[in-house]
Amino acid sequence: MKIKTICRYEIVYKNGKSPLAVRFTHQRTHKTVSLGISVEPHYWNKDAEMITADCPERAILQSKIDSALAIYRKKIQRLEALDMEVDFTNLFDQTAKCTPQFVDNYFQQQITAMKQAGKINTAIKYTATCTSLVKFHPAKLRFEEINGKLLGDFEVFLHSAGNQSNSIATKFSVLKAVYNKAIADKIFLCKENPFISYKVGKHWTQTRKRAIHKEDIQRLMQAELPVTRSPYTDFARDIFLFSYFSAGINFKDIATLRYVDMEEDRIFYRRHKTGKTMTCRLHPQAKAIITRYGRSEAMQEDYIFPILDRHVHRTEQQIHNRVHKVLIHINRELKEWSKRLGLTTNLTTYVARHTYATVLKRSGVSVALISESLGHSDLSTTQIYLDSFENSQIDAAMQHLL
């Protein structure tokens, strides 16, 4: 930003005087701001950018010029000190804040926006990350202070606080997303992005694959209900099997299925996690489960399964709370089913989704097709669900070592 005091010779008032102004130049663009004072043109020294010594009112006029320049230079110094871009908007816009945007405040803005958009689970992840960051750095943290050393210290802090690798990876992914969004929103001037050299992906560790065999699915279907059971025992099994027979549909997507989402032998829905539109043919077993919970008086906008009530659960937060509460009961009962069947893998609704994908893979279905049916955005996500090679295949291959 260059500053120059000028006399507007092209403008001459009736009293023979011309106005004085300050010309700002930034990236080859000019902006001229009047100083509110004028002099006769011959009293202005263009080269020295000041009023000549023989001007009768020199002391008063020059003092006003110097005061105005001092104010602008002070604003520029403050912007530079805060690592904010020195441009016309920040310098002249009275609504622009020449104060630093603290990281935790910006986090809260993002969390509020996510809640309003119905992205409750994402808001929870952002809240957890923000909470950990504030514990690590109690003093107000500015985005300009985030560098490689701070990220390394934060990583050590999270490990010492008992966070596992994938939990740390999630928090760093969130922090990186917030940092990059702050750059895009021009919250601060980023001189060097620390996330270019600090690799978030190094924290991700491959979790043990959670899938059961097709024979286990059949055993679960044929198993007798226990004499002593909870209201969720049969329901938990039905939800697990419905997910398995409906292309691994996620539990929240099951909970929010409405009668209007069924058309002949298909269901249509939008994945809550990605927003992707999904459809799959209703397997006879899935249709039987829906029939079991169907109500003759149900309206098209009613939910199919007795998890949500559209008259009660109206807001995204209410829906989230109810789904989370029921999911706890269902997974608790699925764990009991695991014990009854003698499975080494504890059943959860997530296992149903994994099992669907794994059974298709074992049957020779391409990973690309499985990825499409699961609603994944890319194949790398599907690989998280599937081993590149089945352990049994590796075991068989190892027979050839000798």
C-alpha cells in the first residue's frame, strides 16, 4: 500500500483554491480520499508533498495533513501486526474489524451453522475438537499462531490425554478444515499453511474389519427368541437384518425412512452423512420386516419404523437425540445376540453394513459396484470396509512358501 499526498490541480474552486487529498495505491488500483482542506495551487510543493513555507496558513494546514496521514499509517501498522491483509476494504470499511478472529470463536460460528443445517454429528466432532484445543491452549489462540510446532505440541497433548490414533486423526482433520475455511473467508492472512507439511493422514490406523459370514446371518435369522428378553431384542435383530438386506443402509437412514420413500419394490432416500440420493430394490426379507412394523392407518409422511414420531421429533436436534438413544438400546441387544450365537465379533448396526459389503466382495462383486451401492464418494472409502485380500486367501497363498 503506497500513500501520497496530492493537490487536485484539475479542480479549482471560486476562491482560486484546489483541494488536497491522499492517494492510496494497492495492486495497481488507486483510491483518492479528500483531506477536507484546500490551498492555492502555487502554495503546494508537489515533489515534497507538503505546503510551501510562504503559505499564510501553513502551520494549521500542514498539521491537519500530518494528522490524517498518521491515522492511516497507524491503521496499516495495526493490520500488519495482526497479519491481516492491507487492502482497501480493511483500511476504509468502517464495519471491517481490525481485531484478530480467535480460533475458538470461529469454531463456535461453524458449530452453530452446522446445527442450523442439521449436521448434528459433524457439530459434535467440531465441538470435541474445539474443547480439546481450548484445554491445550487456554489463552486465546489466533490463527496466525498455528504453526508446525503448535500442531506437534497439540498432538503430544492429545496422546497424553488418552486419545487414540483415529480420534487424534479426526480432531486434526477438523482443525485443518476450520483453518482452511478461515483462509477462504479471509479471516486472517495466511503466510504459510502448516498443514502442508504436517500430514493429518499419518494418524489414521486401519481398524479390525467387523464383518460376519453369510452363514452367521442365516443363524441369526433362524435363532429362537430367548425366554427372557427386552422390548428391543426382536427389534434389534430386525434392524440389523434390514440393513444387511437393504444394501447396508445406515441406521439413521433407516430411522428416517418414510412410507413415501417406498415405491413398488424399491426404497428411495438421501444419505444423511453425504446427502447422496440412494435407491435399492427391497429384498423379500426386507419387505417382510417392513410388513411386520406396518400400520394400516399410517400416512405417507409417517416414519416406517417405530423409532421416530413426526409429531414429536420435529427438529434436527430432537431427531438426533432420539436416534442416538434408540441406537444404544439396539447395539446393546445386538451384543447379546452375538453371545447367543457364539460370535467372536460383537454385532452392531455398523457390522451389518460391513457384512453386506464383505459378502458381496466374497461373492466376486467388483469393489466399484459395492462402493456405488454403499453410497461412497470414492473407492478409497470402500477399501476401509474391505480387506484388499481376504485373510483366507492370504492363508491359502502362504501354503506355497515351501
